[in-house]
Amino acid sequence: MTPPTVSVMTEQALREAMERLFAGKPARTDGKLAENNLWREAGVSRATMNRAAAVLAEWDSRIGQSPAGRRDQKQTEEITRLRRQLKDNRQDRRRLHDQVDAAATVIAALLAEDAAMREQLIKRSAVVVPLPQGPPRVSCDCRL
């Protein structure tokens, strides 16, 4: 089965619209190099444009070679690079956040331990230990 085609007049309208868009002289659209503008500029339906396989193949070929196509390709590459960088930055942020959480947990445990030791020290120092009364005992086995 052969692919659906369009009439000669429709193909001519699409090609003229393509030339106007690439020349930067649109008649019916904002001039952006987009398929939506191609069929609007030609005054045909999107479905009709989609049946013009030869015109669409030429459109795709010329878009890739045009300054706007190269600019779009550079923008796409830049967006890809920035998305990769954003992903890496999010992973770094997550890793650092986990480190901060771990450090906060350790700090909280150390503070609790410090408070308990201080409390223990206070209780110990409050106890008075009686010293033995009387003369000091010297137990020395000193031979000179």
C-alpha cells in the first residue's frame, strides 16, 4: 500500500510556505520554524501536511541545516547539560543533607551524654566524705 499523498497544489502551497518561513518573511504566522507554522502558513490542515511526506522530509532536512536549527540543537545540548548538572547538584545536596542529619544526631547524642556526665559530677561533688579524725597515720617502712 502506498503512503497517502497530497495534491500538487497543496504540495506547492506547503513548499511556498516553507520558503517564506526560511526566508524570514511569514505571511500568516509569527515566523518561528515549527511544523505548526508550516501548515498554518500554507493554509492547510495539520492532517494534510502530515500526508505530504516529501515536504516534511525536506522540512526536517532544512531545519537541521538552518541557523535556527543549529541554534535549537545547541539549546537542546545546553538544556541536556544543565539537566545533568541539576541532577548532579541534587545528588550532592541530598548527600550533604544526609551528612548534616548524621552530624546533628551525633551532636544530640554527645550533648545528652555531656548533660548526664555533668549531672553525675554535680551529684558526686555534693557528697561530703568525712575524713578520719585524729593524728595522721604514717605508715612508712623506711630504712635508711
